[in-house]
Amino acid sequence: MKHTPHTRAVRFLSGLLYFFSIFIFINAINFQHNPPSGWYRQSLPQNLPPINVLTFKDSLTGYAVTMLNSDNKSYVIKTTDGGDNWSFVLTDSSGRMFTDVEFLNSSTGFVCTNYETGGGKLLRTTNGGIEWSAQNNPNSFFAYDDLYVLSESELWAVWDAPFDGGVFRTTNGGTTWQRKYYSLSFPADRIYMVNSRIGFISDGYIPNSYLRKTTDFGETWTEVLNGDGWYNIHFKDSLEGWRSKRSVFQKTTDCGLTWTTLLEVSAGNPDVAVSSFSIIGEDTIWGVDRDANMLYPNFQFRGVITKTTNAGLNWGYQIPDTSFRMPFFVFCEFLDPKIGWAYSSVHTVSGGDSVTFPLTSAGSQSTSLPPSYRLFQNYPNPFNPSTTIEYELDISSNVLLKISDTQGKEVRSLVNSRQQSGKHKVEFDAEGLPSGIYFYSLYLEKSFVQTRKMILIR
């Protein structure tokens, strides 16, 4: 399946009600004494920057590209044993960040970067990453927000910058390019091609992002009314496809003209969302999201993996029980009903756990949020060094908003006052704090009501 790249993207933990902690504690004990066994932990190289894109082409061979580290280096890594071990196959030391990796098979693939001085890079390998050759860019300043590879000859690239950006297509492996779309008012930063003739572009995955479609090889792009963009998207054929957005997971049977919601983001225990997903056969869908997790005592979060076996009519979740206790998962990829990955970082060769807990159980059913407030996901996320937190009150209230680390220790208090109804916004400057996961918690009238997660990357 196609994974959209980039650092954008992306969202991190939803709200929870702490007065259900007794129930949660009982469940935590049950899970700890009866751990599922269908998943096992895998480890990435130490000190590796966060992964941007991950893809497996068969049960053994996979590739990933990373963001930048503190030395302005980014990497391409490879596994040949299903993710148990990884090796470095390419390093960029010039301050460019790898934004996508696309492999046609275990040997032939492409990687691309954003830009520093001299534009971005498009590199090709035909021997599994042993050697890489530079391909021509659409223009000398071009940087790659997204790349879609249909064949060794046909590639599509997008960059949302003014003047030099747009949507470009090559049919000779990057020797020459043609610009197929440009709009100063509606730039594109992502692309998905069903085939050479039919494809989609967008400018994001949040509500009010646009969705444009071509049916003539990119010669014209028609806006789909009320379309919105996507975080991940996958089409089975020219009609049937799926996409994840900020708050919903949807399906289309008419090539994107209309979409049916299969799963909406919901707060509870566990929190439920799907951003990265895999479609297996006609009925089985696996999905993960940075915000999909289970809360245990002392603000300990465990990532959940969402699953349906009847095409989205009913959903359940699994909690891989390893000593690592992953707080969330970002990428999900299944090759067949048994072999799959959820990163970071677990793998199954048996189709996951033997038990999938239904989302209709207590703990996800009884924790709907009261209508008197809304705590939104911070933006940007990940961030460095500052981010914005917004919340909305339906009635005036005494408000406490504080930041905690993964051990539950308070590191900052942002708001401690009585506030009127309406939307409120506060800036959080993480100056002096180390990289890592942090939580911001909202209290109304001295009662805890909701927590969300954010990630600081230095």
C-alpha cells in the first residue's frame, strides 16, 4: 500500500476520563497476567531519527527513510529478515531530509528529499540499495513533498512551493519532466495515482483541504465537492478505495466522488483512530494511529492496533504486550492475513493476537466526553521548540492546563485561572526541555477531564 510521507502529518493522542481509572487498573492487571502472544517486538538502530516512511515489499525485505537528526543527517535503512535487523544503506549529510521511499520490488526503488542549497534529490537503485544514481529533478530548485511511482519509467512528484512547485510527471524515469498542475492559491503537497490516467492530489488531510481528481493523465484536475484530502489513501481498482483523514476512516466505491465513513475518531479507553492502514482481501482492515492507545495507571499509555474482519461494520483492537510497552504506533502494513508490522515496533507472522477485544466493550463505550469542553490536538505536532494548544469551553470555568512528562511529573503550568466560554489558545514553548513525549492535561473546576499527547523533536 502507499504510505504518504513527510513530517506533516500528524496527530498524537486523544482524550481520556480519569475517573474511570479504577476500571482501567483492573483491565491493566488482566492484560499483564494474560499477555497476548501474536506480536513480538522489533528494534530499530539506536539513535535513529524518527521514521518518515516505511514500506515492506515481501515478508523479508523492507525499507524506511528518516527525518533529520541533530547533525542534519537523514538515512535510508533496509531489512532483509522481516525487520528483526536493519542496516544503513544511504545517508544524506547536507541537511536534506528524506521524504519518501517507493520500491517496485525488492531490488528497484526510488527515494527523494526536500531541499537545501541546490534543490532536492531523486535517487534510484536497481540492486536493493547497494548503489544509488541521481535522477533529474523537474527543475533546479525542486524539492519533493511527495512521490508516486507507477513503474520504472513513470513517476509523479509534487512540491507545494510557489512558482517552481506543482505536479510533475515523467515517463522516462526522470530524464525529462512535464508540469501537469500548478496553482498559486491551491498548491498540492500529496499525490496518489490509481493508474497513469486516474489520480488525486490534495493540500492536506484536515477538513477544508481540497481534493482534485484527474481522469486524463493529469491534463485537467477537477475538484471533488466536499472531498477533503487524506493522510493515507489506497485504491484496489479504479472505483474502490479507502482513505484516512484527521478524524475519520472512509471508503469510496465510485472513485472518490463520494465517501462512506467506516470509523470515526472516538475518545475513551482505548482511544480509537486510524491513519495508517492495510487492506487484506475483501473484509479485513488493520489500522493504527498515534492517538490510538489505552491508558493505564500513572499516565502509562499502550498503543492499540485496530482491526475489522467484516469490511468496517464492526471493529476491535489488540494491545501487543511486550516488555517495551509501546505508547503508540505510526505505520501499519500487512502483506497477507498473517504477516504484518506495526511500527514502532512489533511484527506478527501469525495474524496478530488470537483475541481481538470489541470496541463495544465497557471502557470504550461508557466514556463519551461531556459536552461542556473540547481539547484539540496541538499544532504543529511534532514540534520544535513551540506549539499551540487550543481548547473550547461551553460555559465559564476555573481552568488548569499543565504539561507532564511520561512519568507523570509536571514540567509546566500554562493556564491557572477562571475563563469565559468560547475558544482559547495558548502557546507552549519547550525551551530547556529534552526531546520526547509530553502530555497536556485539562482540568475544569479542579477535576481532570482530558489529556492529549505531543512530541518534541530537537
